[in-house]
Amino acid sequence: MKLEDAKILIGDDSILARKQLKDIILSIGGTHFLEASNGQEAIDLYAANSPDIVFLDIVMPVVDGNGAIAEIMKNDPAADIVVVSSIGTQLQLKQAIQLGAKDFVQKPLNRNQIESILKTRFEGR
Amino acid sequence: MYSQFFGNYLLSKQAVTTDQLVHAIQEQHTKHLRLGTLAMHAGLLTALQVDNVVIRQTHEDRLFGEIAIEEGLLTEEQVEELLNTQTPDYLLIGQTLVDDGVFTNTDLDKYIKSYQKENEISQLESDKEQQENLDALVRNLFLITLENVPEYVLQYLNLLFNNLLRFIGEDFTPLNPSIVSEFVTGRCSSQVVKGDFQLTSYFDMTEDAAVAFASRYVNDSFTEYDEYVQASVEDFLNLHNGLFNVNISNNNSEVSLQLDPPVSMDNTMISCSTETILLPIIYPFGIINLLISISESENSVLPETKNLNSLESLNNLEALMNDLEKMS
């Protein structure tokens, strides 16, 4: 699948963090975005749209990232979830990987890291 | 990096009022250190000699260095050296206060010497010594007004000052902390760190200060308060609290802490049921009111260990990330 055709779900309660990640992915060639501002919205958007990749923050209101990972993985064991973690959430990050997250990136975001995650999954432009 | 605490030291000695200090902090960016201040700090001239040269400058339009050399007070080499040496930035705040007429050069000389002596600050210091001095300064800051501040609160503030230095700028001064029972917020973000003890911090400021704070933090130029500005302030709080968690768990594997998402507490009256410390921090763009509420669980394991600076915690974090890398 081409990156420009991929549906990309970004779940983060910070509008700034969503924008920063979106800007990076836009610059690499992604075009289809879905945005969730908490774990429950991410679960609902996933169920309705079956995105090809999910970037999820861990610390979020309503349902946190790990709650969302558990629920999404239950409904779709093949879900491709990348955890975007803030510093200082290592316990929750370990748990996220045990729950089935495929990869993780550390905030503050690094363009190269995002690029290498996308390159192993999608064809470029 | 000690200008932050020199201002606070002057407050504690009642050499300045808060208003005079705030004014000088806002004004100092328009100023440069003068040769006379530098020479006095280096111990080459007395305050009286500096004042005399300045008086002569009011009679003839010549440079301070020229007059000092002519009068045999300084050599050309000394002038050259003074102009090329790195100087502590607290000199500038001191000089600004002299200009404002708050105190005299003689007073400034005296305050600098006692500040250095009481805090054991020497001119040339390694990073490690600077870190140790910062620890001592944070401790002194609290001894002035508060007793029995838990060790982890001191660690929390130590890290905060480091993070402000790294991410926002070194031009801040903490005012004296106090215990408050309630506080009315303006624009305010708050986050709970919980585990063996619980610490809630609040970052309160005006909209204008938040716009300037966010602009510095994300290297952008925001012009008005909006959701991005709010998210930037929350992001700083989240980063800082995250680094604090890393420090605490690196220091003591028994302690595990979790972060709640940052929440907005705009225009709210915060009633404090547990001990709450208010620490105003002045930047030229405005005042950040930091509030810290603490409560401890009964079996809390409190960290009594060395302080890591944020760079060390980042290194430790890298090691952790490598471990996780292998897991995934």
C-alpha cells in the first residue's frame, strides 16, 4: 500500500502533539488523517474506519492509551499500533507493548523515527 | 546561571522590594554590563574608585577604560582582559538595580561578596559543582520561609529550574515560596503525579505570559492565546513531570509513579485540602505562579538519594529505551 493511500489514526489529547505528528507525516507523504483526542474516540474511530496504522499517546483522558490498545486489539488482533509516549511513562509503555503495540516513538518527536516506521510499512511516493 | 537566585537573595536581605526586582528584571535586557561593574567584580577597583571615574565621565565625554588607564587604576591589559572574560549574569541585575537607584555600587559590591560567600560560589566551577550549588540554593530558598519540605519537593524544584533553563530561558527569578490555602487562577494547567506519594502541580499565568512562554518553548511565535498555546504549556508540564518520574524511579526502584493527563484549571478558585506551596517565578514576559500540592500515602517510600540533573535522566532514559527496543 502506498503511504498516500493509508488511513492514519492519531490519538493524542494534546492538539499541539497531534499537529506536530501530522505535520511530520504530511511532509513524508501521508494524506489521510483521523484524529482522536482521547482513548474512547480512538476506539470508536478505529471501529468505524479500520485505519492502516494508529499512533497513540499513552496518557489520555476518558480511556487512556493502554485501555484503547486493549480494546482495539480485542476487536482486531492485526491492528498496527505505534505508541507515542512521553517521557516518564515507562511502566505504562512496557504494558502497552505487552498489550500488543507493534512499535513506539518517544516525544519529543523525531522525523527520522517516524519516517523509518512508515517506510517499513508503506511504499513511498 | 546564578542570576536567578541572586535576585532572590537580595529579596531575602530586604535589599530590594519585589516590585523593584521585577522592574529590574524586565529592564535588564536593554542593558550591557559596564567596565566599572566588571572591574569591581574582579576586585581590581573598589566601588569608590568606580564612582569617581563615573563622576569624571560626567565632565568629559570619554570611555571608562581610558580614564581608568590614565589614572593608573587599570592597565591596558587588564581592560582588555575584563572585556573578554565570561562574567556571571547576576552582575547585570545588580547593575540595573544600581542604575535604578535602589542601592549604591558599594552596596552591590557587598551583596555580591556575601552572596558568593554564603552560597560558596566561586568563579570557575565544573558542571558538577554548579549542580551542587543549585541544590544548595534551592534548599536555602525554602529555609527562608518553610520548614520540613519533603526531599522530593526540593528535587522537583531543582529539576524544574533546570528545565526552565534548558527549555524556556535562564532569565528567571524565583520569589520566596509560601504556603497557601486557596488560590484564584488565571490561565492554569495542572497535572497529578501519583504513586507512593501524590504531587499535583499547577502552572498559572496570564494569557500574555502564556503566549510568550509557549513561543519560547516550541520556538514558534504565537500572537494570541489559543488552544495551541494552552497545549504547549501542558506539554512543558507533562515533559517536566515525566522527567521527574524518571529521576525518582532511577533513584529508588521501590517507587513507581504514574502521570494523569494535564488538565485545564482556568479561572478557578483552588481550595487546598493538603499542604500547598506557592512559588512565583518571574520572567521578563510575566510571572509564572507554580503551586505544588503534596500528600503522602502511609507506607510511602520517599526518595532520599542523589539528585540527577535532567541530562543524566535523559541518558538513563536512553538506556531504558534500548531495553524496550529489545522487548518490542
